[in-house]
Amino acid sequence: MKYAVTWELRPNVTEEAAKRSLTVFGKWSPAHPEHFHAFLGRIDGNGGFAVVETDDATEIAKDTAPFTPWFEFHVYPCLEIADLAALQGEGLAFLESVS
């Protein structure tokens, strides 16, 4: 399963706390770096995005846990757009069959 992971800087993070987050990040590495298809930071410095593929969502929880004091995370399960479009088409066909 693929997941889109987003994070944003929590409100009121001090300069000192931001420095600490960078120190922690410098010592951190993902449990399975090969599962990261994209790992992007926002150019405004307030967050970022990752696309992670794993069959075990606890990997994502482990990877985000050290950073929760500074960032708020959102994790979204995703499908390839062609697969999702096919499923949505099936859903519409079902709705049309119901009278």
C-alpha cells in the first residue's frame, strides 16, 4: 500500500526547538529507506511530503514518532489513479443499477 505523508510545523515552535529538530533529523534514518518513493520539504520551511510504500503501517508510525514534538503528521492511504478511477467507475455503475 502506498501512503502520502504530510507534516507541518506545530504552532509556536521556538528557534531553539527548531534547531533541536534538525539535530534529531541529522541522526535519524527511516526504518526502510527503500520504501520512500519521494521525500520532499516545502520551500517555505514549514513542512513536507513523502510517498511511502509498505505493507506495515507501523513503519510509518515508527518513522514519524521522534518528530511529533515539532510536527503534526497526516497519513493518507493511496491508490494508483487508474486503479482508483476503475473502482469509482464500478461504484457509479452500482449506483445506476439501484432503483
